[in-house]
Amino acid sequence: MKDSAAANQGKFRDPLLTAKGEPRATVALSHPETLWFNTGTLCNITCANCYIESSPSNDALVYLTRAEVEGFLDQIEGRGWPVREIGFTGGEPFMNPQMNALAEAALLHGHQVLILTNAMQPMMRPKVKAGLADLAARFGDRLTLRVSLDHYTAAQHDAERGAGSFGRTLQGMDWLSARGIRMTVAGRSLWHEDEAQARAGYGALFAARGYAIDARNPGETVLFPEMDLNVEVPEITTACWGILKKSPDAMMCASSRMVVKRRGAARPSVVACTLLPYDPQFDLGETLEAAERPVALNHPHCAKFCVLGGASCSA
């Protein structure tokens, strides 16, 4: 396979111009509806294709604390951002010992909360389960857990996440379902089947296990396009919006930002989106005010995942 440099030779270098000298598309933060927090990159498993390289040893992004999250929740109010949703991602968020406390802080501020999880051992620890059950009892459907279920079959899912991971994730989903905790699912469009086939497969699985998840609803069963840096993708110019009949306001960076804390950093910082936590050109500063500036679509993920794939991490 081609490496990423060869696949996109000369592209995605200048934030203002494409390799052909055309003006690069930018996206303004037009309606900030979601603020994401990366709770840390540590994970209980190592997936075959993890865009953020999460693993049991990767602590490039360290655990956020409740005090740090609350500081940004206060900034939301101070800046007047119309945020409806606070999202937590990782790594595996439940590796962070304060995960339930982080969710509680956001819920007490009146937001919807979305936690991305593999629903495996970190979530299933007795103290974590007790905390989740308490949050669900107090805040109901304002709390949602989006479970990573790469495929509706064990063979395909386990090929990505390791032998036995499908069964352990279903055990976690069974526990959530039995307690009425709202669940959605994130799958992947990796196996060259069409969307109708994939949704039918997920639907059969959900029906068999009694999960209250609509496989036909993209908001409840989201199928993410793959982010492969070995694949050549076109750069997005200002002319592309009209050619593709898409609006910059529909892009993820028009409605969201993500807070991260890098290992060794004194304070968290804000990045353009959930997909690009490491690239310094997408670090927008330490405050929400600093992060209000437009984002240049100067990365293959911008084209492949958001513009051409039409995906968003928000609910």
C-alpha cells in the first residue's frame, strides 16, 4: 500500500492554498452545539485501525479532571455558546476514574451528555456501574452511551478489536439495556457491504437482544466511513461547496470543538475536532474564545471523513 505521504503527495501542506494553488476551503464555527472532551487516550484494548492510536500504553492525552471540565462548562456560559450536547471520548472514557463525575458535571449544567464507550471491562466495574445507574436514575435520557460495535457479527468485530471482544461488548450492552440506560451504536463501513445490508444486520441483532436502538436511524446507529491515510483523497477548495452541493455549516468543525490535555501540559487546550487531536495546526488555544476562529480543511480526514463521507461524531 502507498504510505500517506505518497498517497497525497504535495497535498495538505498550505492552510491557504491547495497543491494546485486553489484557495483552500475553510469552515467557520457558525453554531457551536457540541463540546467534546477527550478523557485520555488510554484504552483497555488495542484496535487494528484506531484513528487516535488508543491502547493500554498510549497516554499522549492524559486524564481530564472534573475541575478542568467545569472550567470549560463555565466558559460555554460566558461565551454564550448554544451548546446542547457535551460529548466524552477517549481512549476508553471509563478508564478515567472520574468519568462519572465528569458526566455529572455536564448534566448538572443542563446539557445532554454522550459518552463513547466499548462497554467492556472498564464500564463494567461495580463502582462505575453503580455511578452510571445513579446518573440514569437522576437524569434519564439526557445521558446516552454510544457503544462501539464495529460490525453486527462477532467475526468482523473481533477482527478489529480482538478475540472475544464482541461477546464482552454485548454483555455490557445487555447490562445497559436491562437498566433502561439509553444506548446508541457506532459501526464502521469497512466491509464493502451496502448501507441497507449493514442496517438490516444491526437491526436483526438489536431485535434478537431486545435493544431499544433503531438500526435505520443514522442518529441511533451511525456508520462511520474509514479514515485511511494510505488512500488518496482530493483537497477541498472553496469551489467544492457548490460542486458537491454541500454547505460548510454542515461540517463537524462548524458545530463542535474538543478539549484535550497533552501529557506534560500545564493546562488543557481546544482542538478543531475529535479526529485531529495531535496535529498542531488544529490546536486553537487554551480557551473557547481562542477556538472560535475558522478552521482550514488542511488534512485528509477533513476531506475523507467530513466533506466526502458526510460524517459527524455528534449525536
